[in-house]
Amino acid sequence: MSFVLRAARDEDLQHLYEMAKLTGGGFTNLPPDRKSLAAKLARSHDAFARSGDSVIDELFLLVLENVETGDVRGTCQIFTKVGERWPFYSYRLGTLTKHSEELGRTFRAETLSVVNDLEGCSEVGGLFLHPGERAGGLGMLLARSRYLFIRAHRARFADRILAELRGVIDEAGGSPFWDGVAGRFFGMSFQEADEFNAIHGNQFIADLMPRHPIYTAMLPESARAAIGLPHPSGRAAMRMLENEGFAFENYVDIFDGGPTMTARVDQVKTVREASDAAVEAIGDAAEDAIVATGTLASFRAASGRVARGEDGVVLDPDTARVLGVGIGDTVTQVAR
């Protein structure tokens, strides 16, 4: 089967809703709420329709389509500038050091502080692949195609990029981190807070969250153990981010304590290693690659095979068909 990543359309709403119901909670960017998803689609349409190059707060929503059946089996999102539409809060892990001359001892305490240090960054998020398709490299296609889109529209993205990984969620859908930290100040369960945030934004965090640092030693062991850990289903995503050059720099999600990974856009491996070339021929090709073409709403990406030609690249017939390109068209490709 062949899959193509493309811009989301209004008719994808039902597919997005069905996938959102499969996330299991803690997936703020893909809430199981039709109204919220429709609003995301509308916002994404505006972003795809804008032709300017300035960096403003926009959302691009992309979907992974099975070209044989027309079914949407995955999705991902790219935010151009976080913290402008709604405040972007994180917890920053820090260390407070104190020394006692009388005791002759130095004490170091780990703290969590509410910050918005990452305001203004771009963000990749909302990546979800249908459980029935989690094989054959489709997760990699979803993830890396985002960076090819950013590369194709570099002027509309910030210099720094982040990715929030879902934190530890228990079998009942609760968050040990939330229960031990923020839940004590908000009077609502993790599920309630997560749903409210997905639909209404996180200004309520600013309104209710204490501003003073929280000593992690005062937290329950279950909450401490969850700090900076990804959900088991997100470990592969964390490895992919690390392979792209993202790093954990002591920022964690304020809801579930999951790690926030950051990188410089121009140092992201896919952005750095991708290259553009004209299609010289369509025929036999043996090198596995992710290939993209088009811009904005016409952007498409797929896994395929390429070969170097004398003045361009050779594409295998299936890749050319899925992307809708022919001889003379320009494509961007990066080795898988």
C-alpha cells in the first residue's frame, strides 16, 4: 500500500475524530471533540492560504492518506510560533544550592519552576498513527515529513523548535505527575484539566498555578518518578527526535511531566541533509528516501526510492504516481 502526507481538508474531520478517540488521553493537540478539531482545520486552512513569509502564530495540520483506499490513517501538526495566541508554560527543572557553615555541608534541592522560556519557538506535535498502521516506517514518514515542510517554508518558522512528548499515564487514564503537583491547586482530575486545556487553552494555568518554585523532594514518589519520562508509547518518538538532533534541556510539561525536547531548526538532521533536484527520469531506483514536492496546500510527501542521475534524480514509478510528479518537476529528497 502507498501513503502520502498532505494538507488536511474539511472532509478529513471524521477520520481525525476517530483517531482522536484512540489516543487514550493526555494528547492535547488531538482532542476527541469535533468542535475543537473543526476549529483546528479552519485555522490550518488560513495558514495554508496565507502567502506571506512573516513568522506569526499559525497551525499547519497534515494527514497521512492511504492513496489506494482514501482512508486517513495518521496525522501531525506544526505550530509556527507558540505563546502568542495562548501563553506557553513549562516547568523547568532546576537546582537550588544552599551552604551551612555551622554544619559544614552544602545542600542541593531539585525544583520545578513555571516558566515560558520557550515562547516564540516553533513546535512539532499532534503526531498520531493509527494502531493498525504502526509498521513499515509510516511513523518515520509522518515525523520527518514535518521537517521537509518546514524546510520548504523556512521563513515562516522560528530559529528554535520544540516537541512535547506525552508523559506517564496510568491504566485508569490519570497522571501521577498531575496528581502530585498541579492537581492539588486546581481541584480537577487530569482528564478534566487536559480536556479543558485542549478546548479552551491554558490561561487557567496562569490564573491558578503558584509562582514560587516547587521542591521535588516534597512530592510523592510516583510524581517524582514521572518527571521527564515519556509515555511508553512515546519512547520510539523520543528516539526519533534525538536522532534528528533534539535534546532534553530540563523542560517538562505542566500537566503530565513529560519531556519537552528542543533543537535549532537549521540543525535538525532532516532539514540539514535534504536536497532539491529536478526529476530527470522515472524508472528503476534503489535508494530508500523520503520525497516531497509542492508548497503550502499542494505539499505532499511519501516514502519512495530514488537514484542519482546526471542532472537530477530518478524516481521509481510508484513514488512519482503517489506524488503526482513527472519529468522536469522539482522534488526534495532525504535518505531514510
